[in-house]
Amino acid sequence: MEITWHGHACFELRGSRRVLIDPFITGNPLAKVKPEELSPEVLLITHGHEDHLGDAVAIAKRAKPKIAVIHEIAVFLQEQGVEAEGMNIYGSIDLDGVRVTLVPALHSSSNAGRYMGSACGYIVELDGVKVYHAGDTGVFGDMRLIGELFSPEVMLVPVGDRYTMDARIAAKAVELVSPRLAIPMHYATFPILAESAEEFRRLVEEQGVQAVVLEPGESYGL
């Protein structure tokens, strides 16, 4: 599997299938691609805020990916003429070789004043590798349960502070989940977020967990 970070919380997983998570490209100052350059086979959205829902509708109408999202976002997408599978927390679904499970996240979720269901994270299993995209979240005790239930090899974790965890708290989240590899996200996009993930890298590596800090557009192969 190859993991590419497109800035903020947008990741692309590429193996036997192409999975795109939180497609915030337009308006994302870190993104090195254009929405029309992305053609996922599976599209996932952690919550309804514009910096995560992003270009989902436009990409979905063009690329026709399979979509699995919290029920309320599925209804919203269906109203936009996009096919989407509704789910809820700890539910799972198989999408043409990609197994997806919704897991909790501690955050809000709305769009233009509309309630968009619970914020969530995803466990994505592709080609035998499990990736935990934590979504926008704070730390919570059941992250340990997520680690026990799914044993994800990779954790994609927000570290930018203000709207999510800072480096110290994010490192605690990694400790609870105990992945083999942690990749930081949701930082440096805007001035109000942390400029660097270097403190997170240091704290995580002190735990004995590998930390990979990607540049926008950069990929890491497992």
C-alpha cells in the first residue's frame, strides 16, 4: 500500500484499490493536486465540516466511487445526486475489496448550519493492511479499545491543536492505539494551527513507534 498526504486531513491510499479520505482540495493551501486529478474507487468522509467534506460531491459525480459515510452525510450526498452508503459507529461494510468500519471521534459535525451526524474516524482494511484515520478528534479512552479490536498498523492522527489535539495529547492517543506507524495530519494548513509536527514525531518515537512526517503530495509505501 502507498499512502499519500494531500495536506490537512486528506489522504489517498493506493493498492489494489484507490481510497480517498476527506477530499479537501479546493481552498486547501497545502494541496499539490487538483480535484479533477483524483479518481478514487472508494471515497470516505469523516464529518461534515467544509475542510473535510471539501470536493466530495464534485469528485463523486465525476469518478463514481463507492461511498460509505455516517447516515446523515449519506442523506446529504443523496440529495446532491450522489450515491452513498449510510453507516453508523462500529458498523462495517465491504466496498469491492475494501473493508471499512466507522469508529468514534470526539468532534462536532455540521455544514452550513445543518447537522451532519456524529463525527467519526475510519478503520480501512486494504490488501491486508489496516489504517486508522482518526478524523478530527480529541483523545478518548476508547482509543485503546479501537487498538484492541482492530490492531491497525497505521494511525493517521491530527496534531494541529485548536480544533483537534496538540502534539502531546496526540502522542497519548498513539500510545493508546499502539500502531506500528503514526502519520500526523491537520496541521500547518492555516496560521491558527501548529506549524510543525516535529514535537509529535519526537514524542511518538520516544514510545518506540515509528513516526513519518510527510510533505504535502508526498507518499509513503508500506
